[in-house]
Amino acid sequence: MSKKRCFACVAFALTVALAQPAAAQLANRSADEWIATLESPTRIQSLKIYETLAKLAIKPGQMVADIGAGTGIFTIRFSPAVKPGGKVYAVDVDEKLLDHIMEAATEQGIVNVVPVLGEFDDPALPDEIDLAFINDVLHHIEHRDVYLKNLAGYLKPAGRIAVIDFKPDQGGHRNQPELQVSQAQTTAWMAAAGLKPVEEFNDLFTDKWFVIYAKR
Ligand SMILES: C[S@@+](CC[C@H](N)C(=O)[O-])C[C@H]1O[C@@H](n2cnc3c(N)ncnc32)[C@H](O)[C@@H]1O
């Protein structure tokens, strides 16, 4: 190949590569910053963890995925709910957070948590999920439609996806439209992924929406 043609090929390949949308985490933080933020007592209280768990109605033996598990606040609490026989997949894109979760699990003698280093557009799970839980995460995902379609592919036929996120005019991102996901928009992405809303909880939070989706 002539030098001129070779240069043209390289330039073309570069143009194609740069034109691909590179997936990333929106509003990224270091693991240490996430740990300090996520574990603050005010936030923990605002999560209404046990009320949320009750709404999820997790059964023994189920396979639950905590998508964007962070420090494992929910992962650790899902663990006893799936016993005996079930597993909790803690999915995150930050390996240090997964290490943090597994250290806590080991300290507490928990053996049914499996860490999963997900990709930005794909949680990379086994095809056996009964419930995927996404709390305070969807707005950090850049290609939400792609992610939800991939996630839906890992559900069992009766599998569910539970989403909790901030109402666009509430929470810390109310002045950042790029970090907002509305219930209506999410329901449209879910519909494209073959899921419909089956339960909606309006009584738990004033600043967040909480919907469970399942296959049609
Ligand atoms: C605000 S924290 C919420 C953590 C946890 N769900 C909670 O409520 O305590 C957002 C988490 O989502 C993770 N995250 C961001 N983008 C992600 C993606 N594409 N896939 C999986 N996790 C992601 C971040 O690393 C971070 O741990």
C-alpha cells in the first residue's frame, strides 16, 4: 500500500472511532468520594431502606442484581432476603467500590454476594435475574435506553426491574437536565425493551419516583 493510501486509511479509521459515542459515567466521583457521600447518615435515612425492601417483595432463592451498587447499602440488606439458595449480584463500573462491598460482606460473614464489574452500557450479568434494582443510578448512565435493553435481556421470563430516581425538579441535580430521568421517559425506554410498569409506589418518597417494571 502506498504511503498516501495508508495515511488515508488511518485517517478514516480515526474519524470512525472518534464518531462513536464513548460511553461514560455521568457525574463521576472517585470511590473515596462516593463512600463519603453515599454513607452519610442523612442519606441513609432518606433511603427508607426497610420500607423499600418491603415493597420489593424479594423471595428466598431469588437472584437479585443491585445495579450501580455503590457501597453496597442495598446489596448487604438483600443478602438475607434471598436466603436460602439465592444470590445478590453487586454490579458497578468502579472496581474499588466492588472491593469495598466484598470487604464488608466478608467481615459480616456474607457468602451469597457476587461482585460484577459491569460495562458502562451493559451490566454483564448471567441470564437468571429475578429482580434488578436501580436506586439513584439511572441518571448516571449515559445511554439509558441501551443499558435498559441490555439489562432486560438478563431477566428470567417473570423477572422485574425496580427503578428509584429523583423527580427532575427535586434532588441535587434539579438544575442539571443532563442528570435527570423522568418516570415517563424511563417508562418509554422500558417499553422499547419489552417491559411495562406493574407497580408504582407514590406513598414512600416525595422527591423520588419508584416503579417496578416487568415483561409484557
Ligand atoms: C449515586 S450512587 C448510588 C449507589 C447505590 N445504588 C445507593 O443507592 O447507595 C451511583 C452508583 O452508580 C454507579 N454507576 C454509574 N454508572 C454506572 C453504570 N453504567 N453501570 C453500573 N454502575 C454505574 C457508580 O459507580 C455509583 O456507585
